[in-house]
Amino acid sequence: MLGNFDAAPAAAGLIKDTTEASFMADVVDASQEVPVIVDFWAPWCGPCKTLGPQLEAAVTAAKGKVKMVKINVDENQQIAAQLRIQSIPTVYAFFQGRPVDAFQGAVAPSELKTFVDKLVALTGEDEGLEAALDEAETMLGAGEAADAAEVFAAVLGEEPENARALGGLARAHIAAGTLDQAEALINNAPAAIATAKEVEAARAQLALARQAETAGPVDELRAALAADPANHQARFDLAGALHANGDVAGAIDELLELFRRDREWNEGAAKAQLFIVFDALKPNDPLAQKGRRRLSSMIFA
């Protein structure tokens, strides 16, 4: 296996086998430029046969932002002992000459991707950071709040004034239900990004999440409105309950109807709440765009 490059040509410079003799050059020295993942394996290890190819795929997908070396523990027992490898597969990650992360055993492909994305974020390269943030957003959209939070936090560790990372981490906390952590993060945002759109979006989502904690049952609120369509508080509360249940379009409809009926009710609460809902959405979200147009047409009618 020594010096054998089994990966595809595109990954030939990224993935290779190494030994005790070349460990310093292939891992410690190489990690001064980009993170290096070290996969400790053995031919008799069943899980290694699954993990190895999955790691290689994740490293290849990173397109040069990380490298990987494989060490056969049977043939390189000294280095395995030095790093206290007690079971395999064991994976270490080195950056700037020192270990920065590790795990043992087989893990899910999504966890491997998170592992690699966190390493990419360590490089501090703008392209790598943006790619990591894109992946974190994908994770968050798929309901993987904990994994997304790890990546957002890693980027924030490299760039404390990265508004996208801070806003994303706050939203990950909101998705996980840890609202106090989200609030602390937003309240302590560096002054340079405290009013950035990404942070404001997280602040709006937090406000809505706080309201959702006391949102009443939708059916009861609908019944109250059916009995008295002029019950503005019930309509306002229904909008909050609908939003808490994921019906953002329904919430916007009720708030617009409340604004149409009495735009000055409760010191303009309907308009203020609409702006919170819009701010919590992405600027190009169709619901936000359509809702803003409808509100504008009412204001300037």
C-alpha cells in the first residue's frame, strides 16, 4: 500500500497512503497549508472498508481545501501508539501542525461532510468559508440544526464579525429551541454587524419564536373570529399561532386583513408584525415579496 494512489486522477494529489517515515512531511508539514485528515485503518477492519471511501469522497468534494492520508496501523504501529490509537477506524484532523479534531468508528455520511466542512472553515479562505456557510444553510433547511450550528460556529471562530455566520448560528439555536442562547448571541453581536441584514433576520425570527411560545390554539382563535370578525386581538393572535405552526402565508393573510380593517389598532401592531414576518424571511422569498406588495398597495391606496 505504500505510496499507492488509488483515488481518481482528480484526487491524486489530495489522498494518499503514508508511513511513519513520511508522516512529518505528509501530515504535519502539509497541514501548514490546508487541513489534513489522517485515516488509521487496517485490512482486516470491516468498518474501515466503508468509512475510507466515504471520507475520500468528502475530501474530493472539497476540491483541494483539505487533504487526506491513510495509515495502515499494522504496518505503522509506532505512530499509532504515539497518537494512542486504541481502536479503528480512528480519524484525526491536523491543521497548522497540530491535531484539531478526531473521531472513532464509522459515522454517517452527513457527519463526515460536517467534519470536512468544519475543517474547510478553519482555513479562513473566503471561498472556503462561503462554501461552508452554504452547506450549513442546506443542513439547517433539512432540519439538521445541530450540524449546521457546528459549521456556523466554526466559521464564526475564524471571523467573529461574519454576519452570515452569526445570524445562521442564532437561527440554528432558534430551530433547536434554545432561544436563550440565540438571544444572547444576537444581543452580543459585534457592533460592526449588529444591524446587518442577516442578524436582523435572526432577531425577527427570535421575536416570532418568543411569540410562538404563548400562541393560542388555532381552532379556538378561528372560532372567536367566526363569532366576532371585529375581534382584532383574536385575529392578531391567530396570525401568531398560524406562524408558529408553519403557516407563514396564512399568518400574512390575517395580518393584512387586520391592517385593512384597522391600520391604527394597537399602535399599528399589524403593520409592525408584518415587517417582523417579512424580515424573518429571505429577501427574495416569494411570500415576503408578495406580502410587501400587498401591504404597499393598502398603504398607498
